[in-house]
Amino acid sequence: MNRRRMFLRMVTASLLRRRSRMLVALLSIAIGATILSGLITIYYDVPRQMGAQFRGYGANMILLPGDGGELTIEAAQDAMSVIEREQLIGASPYRYVRLDMVSRQQSFMAAGVDFEQVRRTSPYFNVEGRYPENDREVLVGKFIADTIGVRLNGVMELTYQPAAESPSEGLREGGFAPGEVLSGGAEGWNGGRVYVSVKIDGDGFIESVEVDASSQTPEIGGACETEDFTSRFIGKKLPVALGVDVDAITGATVTSAAVVEAVNNASASAAVAGSKTINYTVSGILDTGGDEEGYVFLSLDGMAALAGGSGSLDVMELSVSAAQDELERYASIINEGGAVAARLVKRVTRSETAVLSRLQALVFLVTAVVLLLTTICVSTTMMAVISESRKEIGLRKALGASDGGIRSEFIGEALLLGILGGASGALMGFAFAQLVSVNVFGSSITFQPMLLPVAVLVSMAVTCVSCLLPIKRAVAIDPALVLKGE
Amino acid sequence: MSLLELRNISKLYGDLKALDDVSLSVERGEWIAIMGPSGSGKSTLMNIIGCMDKPTMGEALMDGVDIAKENRKKLTEIRRDKIGLVFQQFHMINYLTAVENVMVAQYYHSMPDEAEALEALERVGLRERAKHLPSQLSGGEQQRVCVARALINHPEIILADEPTGNLDEANEKIALDLFSQLHKEGTTLIVVTHDPEVADVAQRIIVLDHGRIARVARGASVAGA
Ligand SMILES: Nc1ncnc2c1ncn2[C@@H]1O[C@H](COP(=O)(O)OP(=O)(O)OP(=O)(O)O)[C@@H](O)[C@H]1O
Ligand SMILES: [Mg+2]
């Protein structure tokens, strides 16, 4: 047996012998290491977790047209490629177009979006109903819905007029394209709206009319949907007059009048060259308490169908899970390119940074306090161990142990305690962090292998520091006391 | 030159003179018994010879080195190299086995050697108890382990403070036989005892009283020879 093995034997035997005392020391180190490693795990994981939480408050970076004056989807995607894949929570394109609802003489901004991405960048959107699922459905801001009086699942006839002139009454000058279909609506019985699709030939004669009178009393106004009624429009020239061109259905004069008005509205909305009207179904009403309530949202394709053009955006909203300095770095890289301008949404990034730095300061403080408490506890235990084993220490000295020998034996015990306590603490700490993460953030974390050596090293350092004073005591013990008949 | 030469040493604890002007010379291979009433300074003397304490006054030459003038570190070295200790209270490290207790002395001296440690236990008749803990050994057996531990590094002097004080007659006899053997091999023995029979085996009996040498006698075995 060599010296090192004998040393280990003595150290481990000594630890085992004082099991209860050492368990106390071990426990306090393990608890210290648990809290330490738990906090470290949370410390490193929280920015990610918090980032995800903060991402719930909306985009923190926006891309705007750069020097080129135009922001294409390709250019935006190109710019976004500098951002790490996993950091990019969502990228939501926006294209703004002014649309009219001719029948209500209202005009408002509509946003062409990708609803899939909107959900990611704006998780706080509160939708009554549901998000649009196809190009003929729209999401209407609550403010607009209230002012215009559209309801969930109702129809909205939206008109796009490229010249941005106000819709004029009467027929369009340039005539109609053969087979062009116009849409329109008008108020019928008891406030319910009826909608029509009117197909006309190049000279403005009606080829066919389709009526949606589902808001009317089925047995009465519903008759206006029948061919008996719609056929009365065929061959008539716009605008049509009730009682002159078309006779009302007996008993359903209100609905009949509404259909005639809707047909005329359809022609009116088509009065400006290049303008176009499409009927959309309101799939959801958006309630955010913010500016978004003043917009109508539809899919980019839905908007392209109405307003033409595609691939050109006004803004791209990005939700990036990164700290402020990293965001700033990304923004400056993107801005260097020049094609696209990146801006940070300061309100969001600032509050995120403030909360994180406060949290991290708290983690440091708690860690320091825990390490201090651990040191005190281990130190006290070691002190007790040494005063209990004064005789034995005296004996070792009488047998020829030098001060250094006594010192190294206690340091050896301390290191062993540190290794055991640190390793078990690291594992418990991970479990603890996992528990916190699952309960507080609702997501699990991955074990950082670096944690084990860090926790063990810190524990070893703590136990060594804790033993400084007790070892000083041990070294001062007089070997002569072994001859005293106690 | 004598192995040990004490010249007018005194040890004061405040006003109390635990040792008062003691002079004593011990030759190599000599067997000396120290007697005296309780509090007469026997252990104090042993502590000084064992390099665990320093005299307040006087010279204590061990192989010509004055241990009164050396520092703690040097004293530890002298003790480790020259002295084997046997105590009245056995003093074993009670979480180590018998053989490990012997090896502790080797460890501090030079290099643990289990075979040699087992040999030493063989010598005190405890070879087969090597793996037992002190709690599994009787008092006499523990004392024999302590003797094995004291002789393992081949010390020049074995100091024994009341080695038989806690032993029954049978064990006392075993211990004394071991001492006789060591004596025959040329080891210097200094044994503190209250027991005249134990003292009589020695060649010289020093009787202390109030820190002074009251009387020096020849041991019965020598006297009888
Ligand atoms: N550290 C000390 N401080 C003060 N007085 C001490 C100390 N050590 C010993 N003494 C005193 O010195 C005197 C001699 O003590 P010592 O232990 O040498 O006696 P002894 O002969 O070994 O007695 P015993 O037979 O009871 O073991 C005693 O009066 C004792 O009280
Ligand atoms: Mg004594």
C-alpha cells in the first residue's frame, strides 16, 4: 500500500466514522450546491424562457424598406438570414392598402398578412371567432366592426380603387369587361343585408344575378334568391329601376328593393376604372385594445386578388428571442446591407432587458448568501469534529504527523466532502431547476454538462474555505495531551 | 556519549514546578523505570523525553541534540525517527483496523508497508486480529497493538507511560515479555509505572517526588544478578 492509498483510506474511514456529523456537512454542501446549480441553470435558461415569454408581447424588431424604396419578401428573408434559426420566433409580413366599403361610404386601412405568422409575432391578439382560413375570409378590428356594423360571420364587400378617388355615383365611363362579375350589397328587411353577384356583358347588360338573402325571412324575402326573381334582371341595362325594369315579388317588396339597390351598388362600386370589389366573410373580430382594432386583416393572397400586386411589403415584423445587445447587433448587420432597414421596437426590448438584469442580480445575491451559509455550516461542523477528535489529532502528532500532514488530511476530507456534496447537489439542482422551469415557465430544460464540474469545484472551494479555521485549531493541538490521563 | 542526557531541567507551570532541577543520563539499550506518586512529574518528564514538550530550563540532549532549543517541526522529526510511544489509555484510531493503526505510524514515518505491519502484529501475537477494529479488541490486545505500533519504525527509545496500568495480570505479563524481548534486541526502554513488579524488571528505577529525583535504585532482576 503506498502513501496515497493509505491517505485515502484514512480520510474516507474518518468521514465514514463520523457519519452523522459528516452527513450534516454533506447535506449542507449538497443543499448549497443544489441551490447554486439550480440557480445557474435557471440563470442561463431564464433569458431563453423569458425571451419566449416576452415574445408574447409582440415583435421586437421590424424590417422596413431600405434604400431601394421597396421591401420585397425575398429581400426581407435575405435580411432575416443573419438571425439564428432557433431565435426567430416569427416573421410577419404586412402590406397596407386603403380599401372602401362603398355601400357604407367608409374607407379604412386593410392589412395583408400571413395569419400563421401573425399568431407567432402577436400572440396577444384576441380573436372572437377564428382567424381567417382562406383568401375570402377577413379578420376585422373591433373598432371597425363597431363603426361599420359588421358582425361575426357576416359579409363585407371590400372595394379597391387604385386612384384612391372617392367612389362616384353612376356607371363607369369605360364600360365593362365582358363577363365581369360585380359584387354589391344593400340593407333589406329589418336591417339584414342582402348581397348580389352580377355578371354583365361588355355593354353593361346583365347576364345573370345571384342573390344571397340569407339574412331575410326565408319564406318571404328568401323568394328573392329564386330564379323566378333573378331571371327578371337578365337583359336589363344598369342601373335597374324597381317597378320599371324589374318587378318586386309580391309580399317581399322590401327585400326585392334591397336586391335592386345591391345590384346598382355593385355597378356603382365598379364605377372607377380598375376598381374591384370582392365579398369577404368575417371569420373573426380582433380585440387588442390597441391600434390593430382599426384595421381589417386579410391574407396576402386575398389582398393581391383585390388590389393586385404581390411580393411587395410595407413592413416585416420580427419576433426574435435574443437579448437587447444581440438584437442591436443583428439590426446593424441588416442595416449595413442597405436593402432593408431594421429597427428595434424599443418599448419591448428595454423592459425585457431591465427585467432580466434585475433577475440575474437577484440570482447572484441569493447564490452568494447560500454559499456563505454553507460555509458557516460546514465550518461549524468541522469545528465540532475537530474538538471531538482532539485526542486523535494529538495521537497522530505524537506518532510523528507534521502540521502539514494534519492539514492535508483535513483538506482531503474537505475535498472529498466537496466532491460528494457538489456532485449530488448538481444533480438535485438540475431537478430543482427543472421543477421550477416546468411549473413557472411551463417548459423543460436540458441538462448542462458543464454544471457538474462547476458545482463540484465551487463546493470544493467552499469546503476548503470552511476548513481553514478548524484546521488552524487542529494544527495547534498539543501532542503532549495524549499522555495526560484523561 | 549517552543516548539521552538531561542536565538540570525544570518545567514550570506558572508557580508550579512540575519538574525541579532533574538531571539524568540514559545509556543506549538501558531499561529504566520511573516511579513516584501521582503529580510527581512522571508524565511531564516523559513528554520532554518524547519531544512533545520543552523544559523551561536546562538542557535535554538527545544524541547530542538539545531538544530544548529546537522548534516544533524539528521536534516532530526527532520524535518520528527515534521514539516509539506506548500509552496507558492505548490511544488507537478507532475507525481504523489493528493493522491500519500500525500502518499509520509507518505512514507518518516513511512508507506504509502492510507486510511489515502484519509482522509486527505477529510479534505481539495478534496476526489473526489484524482486520479487527479497536472496539473488537480487549484492552490488553489494544495495548499490544500499541506496542506493535511503537516498535514498527525501529525506534531507539520506547517510552511507555503506565503501559500496564489498565491490564490484568496475564496481559501485563505478555506486555512485560514483549519489553524484555525489545530490551534484548537493544532498544532503550523508559517505562513509567506505579507497579513495583513492573519496575523491578528494569535495570534502574528512578523515583520522582514533587518534581525532583528522590531516589535511584537498581531493579530487582539486576540487583538479584
Ligand atoms: N499543562 C499543565 N498545566 C498546568 N499544570 C500541569 C500541566 N501538566 C501537568 N501539570 C502539573 O504538573 C504536575 C506533574 O504532572 P504529571 O502529569 O507529570 O504527573 P504524573 O507524575 O504523571 O502523575 P500521574 O501519576 O497522576 O500520571 C501535576 O501537579 C500537574 O497538575
Ligand atoms: Mg502521568
